[in-house]
Amino acid sequence: MKYSDYSVRDFIQDEYFQNWVFHTDDGINSFWESWLKSHPDKILEVEQARKLLKSIHFEKHVLPADAVADIWNKFQESKYATADDAVDNSRMKWKYAGIAAAVIFALTSGFYFYNSGKPWHEYHTAFGQTSTIRLPDGSSVVLNANSTLTLYADWQQTDSREIWINGEGYFDVVHTSDNQTFTVHTTEGVTVEVLGTTFNVYNRTNSTKVTLNSGQIRLNLPLAKASEMVVMKPGEMVEYKEKKYRKREVNPLLYSAWTNNKIILDHTSLAEMVNMLKESYGLDVKISDPELYSQTVSGSMPLGNADILLKQMAKAFQLRIHKEGNVIVMDEIIAK
């Protein structure tokens, strides 16, 4: 993989990148400075990776046996774990640093890591669960199911209010007297910058959708050729996927209705509903006839209990539900 194709995770796990972050070397510095001048679109991801690596605290502490086993398994599975590496002690040191960095970065993707000097606060919701989080500045985030929100432990002492999200969250951001920015980072490299506003961030399945309800926000998008700032107005949505983005006008209430435990459908396809069941409830749903995926419905449904939602879906799309092992199968009802 070339550096131009690297994500934040890839940079963190790269040994040459780690050497640049932690050590002073003219040759390494010259390489990365020259590379960044040639790849300005990667500056945001590089800076995020540098911040995460700098936040690591290597302290002497005893890990429980299951934690040691977990980290060792991650090491064994990594692309660096080869017999030759065991001979080179210097190289091995950086491999362990890479594993530690990968575990810390995994926190922003919803995984737990072991570190007695944990510099983060993490909030996580299970399948089918939502949670309202009150932040130290008075802002609030409603976190949707199967989502993770991460922020620095000393969040109030930092220059800017930075948040990392994986999943979906509805943000109500207060304006501070010193005009401190509030920044939301996604795993796709999209950065949302605001002063005070309400908006929804969806960050799943290699795509990011930002919907603005009120106020004004600015997006920093890592595009294929260069980064780009996009200013959004209320009632607009920006969808970023595969190094491209699209901005369009929408009804923002459709995308934040889940905060009131309901879903509003506006020509919503069965395929979209099945995807939501997988992401928010962890359900494996199969449709017997692939042509049914394109069917759409409009209206509203209550959220909360997965069984009730399934029954509502079956009624709306005129489907029959049954189970085959752990898979929920939906069939078209054939009129007699």
C-alpha cells in the first residue's frame, strides 16, 4: 500500500511514520516534509495520526492475563509479525509501539483497550440502545445504537473541543464566550467544525453523512486530489464516500427523528431498512427475493424493541417473517 492510500489507522501502524513522530532525524524529517508538500490532501489524516501517537503513555503496570492474551493475538495477526522480526530487537520495539497505537486508535472505532494511564473518555452504546451524553461545556450528544464517542480526558483544558465518533450522533453544541471551536472527527477523515449549532453525524460502512438542523458548520473533506472546505446551511446534507462528496437539500428532521425513538420514512427502501437493522440492532436479515430490496414506503415507525420494529416493517412492506438459525428471513406474502 502506498502512503497516498493510507488512512489514519495505516499511518499509526507504520514504523517509518512512528519514527518521524517520536524521534528527530534529518533524513526522516526531510522525507515527510517533502511528501506532505506533494500530498496536501493527506495533511489532516497525518495530523490526526500524530496526535493519537503523541497521546500514548507507556507506563509500567501489570495487565490481567486475558488482556495480555488479547494484545498478543493482535500482534500475531498483524502484518509485521514474522519470524525475522523476532531477531531485530530495535525493530521489535517499534512493532510493540505499533500494536499499542493500533489498540488506542481502535478505541475510536468502538473497541476496548487496556491502558492504566488512559487519556480518553469513551462512551459506547449497545445494539438497540441510545444514550444522551452531557459534555463538560454544556453541549450534549445523543448517541445512536452501536456507536462510540471519544474525547480527551482533559477536554476542557485543550485549545479546541475535539470529539471522535464512530456510528451516529446528534450534536447540540453551545457557543462559548471565547468562541472556542467544536470539532467532530470521523473515521473517514471528515472533520466538522462549529461554534454553536445542532447537527447529525452518521459515520458507518465507509461513509459519512452530516445533516445540519440549525446554525452553520464547516466541513473539511479529504478528497482524492486535495482537501476542501464545505460550508453548510440549515436543511443541507453532505454525504462523503470513496473520496467524493455530494451536497443536497433535505428535511433534517428525517435524519434526527431517531433521537425521539422513531424513524420517519420518506420513500425509504427495504434495502435501507435492512441495513439499519444490521447497524443499529446487530440483526442478520435476508430477503428471499432480491427484487424486494427496491420497494419503498413512507410514514413513521417506533424505534426501541427490535421485534416490534420487525413486525412494523413486515406490515409496511407486506412481508412474512421467519427464522433460519440466526438469520431472520423475510418473504413476500403471496395473495391467495
